[in-house]
Amino acid sequence: MIASSSKKKQVADEAPASSPQTTPKDIGFGHPEYQFVQSIMEMQKSLGEINASIKTLNSSVSSANSKVDDLVKWKNMILGGAIVMGVIISGAYMLVSKASDYVTLSFKADEKVQIETKAEPAQIKPKK
């Protein structure tokens, strides 16, 4: 029994002596395998167009990314400039307001322009 099982293993492990050298049988138009092969061939034809479209999209996306990066850079520069201008204006306002405590400017008007008013002080009547 052991000898017969080892012979069976040897026969099963060996490759066939030669494969048949015939052309495959022609499958017709209505055959399901024909439609499958035909659909694979159509997909293979359109694969080149899809790859070209993907390359075009990648190039347009990369150009759009560079434009967006430029816009972000300009936005940051404008925002930084606005902050710096705010600091400068605040500093100038503080300087002027503190300087006005120590310096008083008075201008004497010309006599021709000066208008004198002779208003009498309001009289307050006491309540009874």
C-alpha cells in the first residue's frame, strides 16, 4: 500500500509531457466570452485617455496650488502691514497725548478777527 501511494504522488507531481499545440477555438459574436474580451479591449483603449486626463489635471492642480500659495503670502503680508501700521499709529497717538500734558499751544487771534461779546451773566432768582 505504501508503494502504490508513493507512485500516485509522483504521477500527480509531474508536469504533462507536452501541451496541445492547437489554436484556440474561435468564439462567435454572441458568445459571453467574446463580449467580456471586447469590453476589456475597450477599457484598455480608454486607459490611455484616462492617464492623459489625469496628467492634465495634476498639472492644473499644481498651478492652482502655486497661485493659492501666492495669495496666502500676499494676505499674510497685508495683515502684517496692517498690524505694524496699527502699532505705529497707536504709538504716535500716545506720544501726542502725553506731550499735550507738558506743552500747551496757544494762538493769539488778530484783533480784526476777534469778536467781543458783552453778555451779562445769567441772574438766578431765589425761590420763595
